[in-house]
Amino acid sequence: MKTGIVGAGLAGLTCAWYLKKNGINDITIFESSEKAGGKLKTDRFDGFQLDRGFQVLLPAYPETKKVLDYVNLQLQRFHKGSLIYKNGKQIPFYGPGNGFTALLKTVVNGPGSLIDKLILLKLKFTLSRLSIEDIFNRKKTISSLEYLKELGFSERMIKDFWIPFYQGVFLENTLETDSRMLRFTFKMFAEAGAALPKEGMGAIPMQLVDYIGADKIRYNTKVLKCDSKSVTKSDGKQESFDKVVLACNMNKNVEYHSVTNNYYEAEKLPIDTKHVILNANPNRIINNVVMISNVAPNYSQNGKHLISVSANGIHTKADVFMEDLKSIFGLEAANWKLVKSYTIREALPAINFEKKYKPTSSEGVFYCGDYLLQGSINGAMESGRRSAEEIIKGI
Ligand SMILES: Cc1cc2nc3c(=O)[nH]c(=O)nc-3n(C[C@H](O)[C@H](O)[C@H](O)COP(=O)(O)OP(=O)(O)OC[C@H]3O[C@@H](n4cnc5c(N)ncnc54)[C@H](O)[C@@H]3O)c2cc1C
């Protein structure tokens, strides 16, 4: 059976992975860019490894567990929890596994009150007992912010931890994202934390390509349109298939959150940590800072430290970042050198969870992609798997 897939992002690659696993080998993947991976790519630049936009793998994701070989990815783990900076002070918020002293520091000096910490423990316990289906089948739609208020968290806890943390996860500043996404990701963070592959996030799609076969992908080949039996490329030529999968978003009506990610090199680290640093200062621009070569040493191969700094929205002036960095780390930040800046307009799709995702359209085209299900590695891979399963079911 001849299958054409449009898009070599995670959704398209995962679809191809499952097809091959089930004995379907006649696959052609059309990719408009020069590289596979879509939003998940790693550049090598000046002795650094730079992901195109800071992102992390949550090893507890059910879809990545099914497909990826974590041992081969040599996952480099973040320490659980975060380190919050506010008004010149550090607020520790260390998760389990950081030792007794760290736990004590969190209880005594962490964000929010003791009641907040008890609510948090209860939330963690509740989510650990819920399945992912239970989480996504929740009927009532409320925003993440409303949900946190409903759980009883204090305003201080929401301002000092939840908003700074989830600004960086949802790439939007008001936590309007559906609360199902907060519950899902929080469960994932709590189960197995966050990690980076040794060779960068781009190693994830590369592992899929290795299995599928690089010869199945046609790079620099843009598809203009497709139907259930054919694909029309930008050179006007048409190719015929038994099944066609559209694994990219040709729908201009989808709203996206954007982000700017600046990488800096430093001779000396301002703080030796493997935690994500959250900026809880009022009137902030940047969300989070990560001593990325501390977490994953391979990100720097030139003896310098690599620091990742992210801010929601598009920022083309590096000075804006520097003001915030100085307010967190002091004048020392002024010595950091900007390595590269990535501005990503279409980073995470804003999803309407009320619309139920269907892998097939009425015209017989198979659809997948994060924008249809969830803006995450897990969502992209789930949609790819489900398209493949529909194809296999129909044989
Ligand atoms: C900055 C950033 C941070 C993120 N952080 C996280 C995180 O921490 N954790 C997490 O789980 N997820 C995160 N995500 C989300 C995750 O990376 C994406 O959800 C996922 O990679 C999307 O995969 P996809 O295959 O659906 O889409 P895409 O990656 O967009 O793939 C679509 C592919 O189709 C190709 N294409 C498009 N149009 C055509 C055409 N006409 N013809 C041929 N090819 C075409 C594109 O070039 C692309 O390769 C983040 C994303 C970004 C951008």
C-alpha cells in the first residue's frame, strides 16, 4: 500500500513509524524544509548545541514511552522543582528527590503558605490516581487560572509559582489554556520530571528517522494541496497514493502562541543549578532561565557555559532581556554574550478541547498534528499514531 505523508514533524514521523512497525513500507514523506523534526530541531553553532526554542521532554509522556528509546537518547535530567526569583530574593521550590535539606527549605521558605503546599500535595496525589483519559474526558471547560483558584491556592502562590511556571509551559501569560492541559502536564512533571537528550531535542525526531529510513523523506518539497489519493507539489506535479496523511497545518485559522528564546554564553555561571529558574518579578518580560549546559553538558563543547532565556511573544531587541537578567542576577549578566536568538511565531497552538479530534476527514484524508489535539510532543505523537491506526484498520 502506497502512503504519502505531508510533513516530517513529529506527527508525520510518528505516523510513518507505526506504519512501518505494522509492515507498511511504501511510504513517501514530503517535507518543505531541509531537515526533519518540524518544531523540534537542534542547531550546532559556535561549539554550542542550540534547540530551536527551549523545550523539554517529559519522560512520563505515554506516547514517547511507546516509541522512543530513552537509553539511546541518553536523557539528561533537570532537578525536580524550580528556583524562583522575586524582588532580588530566591524562593526555593524543590521537588522530591532533592534531599531533606532542600525539602525543608521548600516547606519553610517556598512560595505560598503551608495550606498552599498541602493543596499542592493533594493535587499531586489526586492526579497520580487519575488516568490521562480521565483528565481529558473532563466535561467542564475552565481555564488553568480558574482551576487553580477553584482548588483554593492563594493569590501569592498563583503569582509566585503557578503563573511564572506555566507561562513557560503554555507560552501565554494569563493561563487561559484549558485546565486539562495543566492537569496533564503537572501529572507528567510530577511522575518523571523533565529531560533533554544528550544530543539535543532534535535527537528525538532523528531517532524516528533512523527507524523509518532517511530515504523515505523528500526534503525541500512543499505540498500545495492533497486529497485522499494524491498530493500536488509546489512544482505543479501530482503524485498518486492509496492513502494520504496531512501531517502539517494548512489551516490558517489556528491561533498560535509565540516565544523568543535567547542563548547566552558565560565564562562563569551565576548559580550552579539544574533547576529551571523562574522569573516572578512584577512587570517581567522573560519567563525562565536555564543553565542548560549544566543540565546537559553536551550543549556546550567550547568550554563556555550556555544559558537559555525565554520570553513569551516576539522580542527582537536583546536589551529588553538584559534588563530583566540584571534584575535577577545582578550586573554580572551584562558580561554574557548573546550567541543566538530564535523568534518562533507559531510555537504552540491554542487548542479548543471541546472539538473532538478525528484522524480522518470526510474527504478521506488522514489528519494529524499537534494543532488538532494538544500542543506538545505527546499530542503530536498521539495524533500521528492514531492516523496510522486508522490506516491499518482500513486495510
Ligand atoms: C518553542 C517551543 C517550545 C515547546 N516546548 C515544548 C515542551 O517543552 N514540551 C513539549 O512536549 N512540547 C513542546 N513544544 C511543542 C512541540 O514541539 C510540538 O507540539 C511538536 O513538535 C509539533 O509537531 P507536529 O508534527 O505536529 O508539527 P510540526 O513540528 O510543525 O511539523 C510539521 C512539519 O510539516 C512541514 N510542512 C509544513 N507545511 C508543509 C507543506 N505545505 N508541505 C510539506 N511540508 C510541510 C513543516 O516544515 C514541519 O516539518 C514546543 C514547541 C515550540 C515551538
